[in-house]
Amino acid sequence: MNFLGLIIAVTTFLVIGVFHPIVIKSEYHCGTRCWWLFLIAGIAFIVASLFTKNNIVSPVLGVVGCSCLWSILELFQQKKRVERGWFPMNPKRKQDYQPINNTKTNESN
């Protein structure tokens, strides 16, 4: 029996699950200014995966790298979710947000 695919699948699921709170906390504490950290980490993990010969570690490093890169997009999406009121806003950084008004007004009075 070959458990390699199952190990990589479970690890991928866990990595994605771990990155959700990382993005939320990063946006809350740093805003979108920390996107470049995700970029550097993503590139580093992907390069490391290219030079790793282990059949489990290499794909896991690649998954972590791609998750770091995907987190850049999610960081900016998280800011929009905060502006919509779906997530709490950091009161120390209120000036960084522009609240989005979700209510439709009737302008044909």
C-alpha cells in the first residue's frame, strides 16, 4: 500500500486550515503591509521544495509555499471583509479602513 497521496492530502488540508487564522491575525495586527512577508516565505518554500529529494517533504514544502502566495490575495480580501463588518476591525488602525455601505438607497424619491 502506498500512503504517499493520503499523507500529502491530509497535510495540504491541515496547512490550508492553519493559514486561515494566520491571514486573519496578520490583517488584524499588521494590515496589508505584511504582504511581502508572505511573498518572500512563499518563494523560499517553493525553492526549498525544488531542491528537496524526499517524496513527502518536497510536496509539503510546495503546498506551504503556494499557501503563502495565496495568502497575499486572501490578506487583501480579508481587509474587504473587515470593511464590510464581517470581521472585527483593529481599533488602533481605524484610519486604514474605508467602511463599505452594503445598504441600497432609494434615490427615486
